[in-house]
Amino acid sequence: MATIPVAIAGAPYDVRIEAGLLAKAGTHCRPFLRKDTVAIVTDEHVAARWRETVAASFAAEGIESRWLVLPAGESTKSWEQLARVIDWLLAQEVERKDNIVALGGGVIGDLTGFAAAIVKRGCGFIQIPTTLLAQVDSSVGGKTAINTPAGKNLVGAFHQPVLVLADPLSLDTLPARDVRAGYAEVVKYGLIDDAPFFEWCEANGHHLLAGEADAREYAIARSVAAKARIVAADEKETTGVRALLNLGHTFGHALEAETGFSDRLLHGEGVALGMALAARFSARQGLMNGQDAERVAAHIGAVGLPASLAALNLSCDGRRLADHMLHDKKMDAGTLPFLLLRGIGETFLAKDVDLGDVAAFLDDELARR
Ligand code: GLY
């Protein structure tokens, strides 16, 4: 088992990574539970596959698990479902020193974490992420949120879990497209500040996507270690260090907005394409060597993720995509901080990017076939 400490000041915790961990969830959670019951929030897909296994692991520790099973999908990150979770937790008589469990992907983790942040002014929670994206990114670092009609993740809180349990076996039953989309966030860590890890991805990414256990465990552990290091340095995204985790997200967000936040482009796919665009834009600005930028796009394309705008068949122009960026929640006093690259493993925060240059670049990218 790999154990990665997340050294957040005042709220440190471990991320444990091991194939088969879901079947031992009760043993790992036991020291964090004060009662012989535990409240678990999940979704219907995860419950169908894992409820029996996880419930049995708690029962083996003498703990009765109580379940709230929500609809699967992004629309569950809503005010309505938040109210439902809160009312249910109150009915379970959850107390501030209790730890509730979020079992599922990013939607369940974000929603349950936010409910934990506000119920009785804050109780504890344990993340048991079951998607690759949640295991390498959203379950670690304490960002919790729901969506509102005004946009995604606009209402939330920083609230750190007390423990994260990541079981790579949970990826075996997911659609290949979802695992591939989560892989974009793995590649991201290589591009941020770990060129040898990007090289590892080039050599081994296809093993991970084919389901090879060692490759999965290694990639999750190395990604979590990177995320732990970054969030420990800048928990609340105030110094610019945590902002590095947004590589690919500004372009990706614009593309998700243009495609209606739909199945046409999953979040991770938007991040993948966004990273390829960030690399090419960096090369065009003379910041990064063009061959390295094409190397980034080549790896993204090689694993079946979108690496060029042609893949999306958009009928808009670059200005329209750039306009979506003006509504990005990372806007800061009228400027949009952009994550650009000086090389593979050398991401930096650029605050002086001209959106007119971005629009002209996107026009040229849209014209590429
Ligand atoms: N997913 C980006 C962050 O946790 O900051």
C-alpha cells in the first residue's frame, strides 16, 4: 500500500492507495469513527457495484453503514441535492466530531464534502474516490462545491477530508472513456513540474489505460504526491502555487462552455485539449520550443484524448471561445491568469496574456485540419 501524507497546516491527513482497499474500507475508517454507525453518501452506479463490499467491510468492524444513494451525474451537484444530503445527515443525528463518508467520483466527493463543511458548522469526512479523476485530483486538497445556474463550482468551501482511500480496482468497471478523461489529470502533473513523470506517461500511459494494476497504482501515487505537495504549499490558492493545477483548464473551460457542459466533451477531455492548446499557444508566444509543444499534443492524441480543435467540429470563432474565458471563475480584477509552459515540466502563471492574441490563436487552431 502507498501512503501519501498531505501536510496541510492544522489539518494533515493521509491518502492510502492499494488495489482491494474498498473491501477493507471498514478497517481503515474504524479509527476515525466514534460510533457504531457511519453515514455514507454515494450514487446509484457506485452503490450497484460497491455497496455490498463496503457495507460488509464496516459490518466486519461492528459498524452499521447507513446509505444515502443519489442519482449519478453532474446534475446532482445542485442546491436541491445539497439540501437532501444535509436533511439526511441531520436525520442521522450526525455530530460535529463525526466523520461521514463520500463514496464515489468527483460529483459525490464535492457535494458530500460541501455538506460536511456546513452541517452543524462543519463535521469531518472521509473521501473514498472511485474514478481516476477523483483519485488523482478532486478527492485531495479540500475543494468542495456545487454548481448553480450561474456556473460550475461557484458555491463551495475549502474543507479537508480526514482520510482518503483510493482503490485502483474501482476503475476496472468504469467506461474506458471516463478513465481516459481522468488520465488527462495524471499527464497534467508531468507537465506542471515533473518532466520525468511526463516521460513515464509517454512510455506507460497505455498500460495504465489497458488496466495494468502496477501502472495504475504508480500513476495514482505519483499524482497524489504531486497534488499533496502543491496543496500543502498553497491550500487556498492564494500564492499562485495551487493555481498551477489549473493547467489546461482555461482553454478547457471555454470548450466545455461552448459544448454545453455535455457528453460531447467530458471535463478531463477538455483539460487534455486545453493542455495541448496551452502548449501550442506557449510555443506561438515564443515561450516554449515548438517540438516540445507538439510532443505534448502527440501524447494526448496517442492515448485517444482530443488534441486539436478539429476533433470537436465547432462552428464558432476564436473570439467567441475567448469570450467564454471572461466568465471563468479565475478572473482576477479584470485579468485572466493563464497557465502557460516554458517547457515540459515548466508550467508558470502568466498574468499578462492578451485575450485578442488568444482569440487569433484559436482562429488559427480552428482552421487546422
Ligand atoms: N482541481 C484543482 C485544485 O484542486 O486546485
